Amino acid sequence: MAVKIRLARRGRKKQPFYHIVVADARAPRDGKYIEQIGSYNPMTKPATVELDRDKALQWLQNGAQPTETVNSIFRFKGVNFRKHLLRGVKKGAFDLEQADKLWKEWIDVKEARIESRREASRQEKQDFWKKFSGEIKEVKKQDNTEALKEFTEAGKSTEEE
């Protein structure tokens, strides 16, 4: 039995929401599945991904094949990096504590970057709504200093003649 890790679509029309599921390759997209290991919401900015990393890694190690989209989600969440580190431990490149330390550092940096993107998005929304409600008036800044200098110099030269 071939096992796939793929997305199962939920949500309304034009508002997709996906569950990350482990399913038999022969089962339909939204049909029967073995286990649900996470969710993916592409409608938020940045996209919201909730994933049980340990279950995903376990299924990968057992031979489940992720689809392209799920594989990119795994790369984003660090599952593929963890698998890579564990392979290095198995080959003797470093020990398990070093691998866990590297993975934790990578996760912390990644989560900080995601949080900064969320904060920037939140700030953009607040600025938009402030402009929309009229609390902040948008001031158009034009750089006319060079044109003003040319204009005044042209005016002086015509007065001198």
C-alpha cells in the first residue's frame, strides 16, 4: 500500500482551507485518510501552517511520500531539516544533542522571522484602516527642490536681462 502525505481541501468556495493528511494513494483527495497531522490556511498573510512535526517526521521515516506542496510546507516548518540532521546522526557526522541544538536554533530563528512578518502585516492593516477612516491624512511628498531651483534661477536670469 502506497501512503501519501497530502492536502485535503476544506472551506467554502474561494476560501480554501486544507488539512494535511496521511492517506492511501488510491483514496480520493477529500476522502478517507489514515491520520490528520496538521492544517494549512493560505488565506491569511502570511499563510498559517499548524503541523505536528514529530508525526510528520515519523511518517516520512516510515516511507510516506509527500506531495510537492506538502514537501514545501515541510521545508518551511523544518521537518526536512530535522530528517537531514537525523540522517547525519545515523552516519556518525555528529551526535543527537548537537542535531537537536541545531534544529532548535533553526526553529527559533524561523519562528522569529514569521512573527516579524505577521507584525508587519498587522501594522499594514492598521495603517490602511486609519487612512480609510480618515484619522491619518495621506500627504503627498514631491521632490521639487531641483525644479524650484531651476525656476528661481530662470526667473532671476530673465529679470537681469
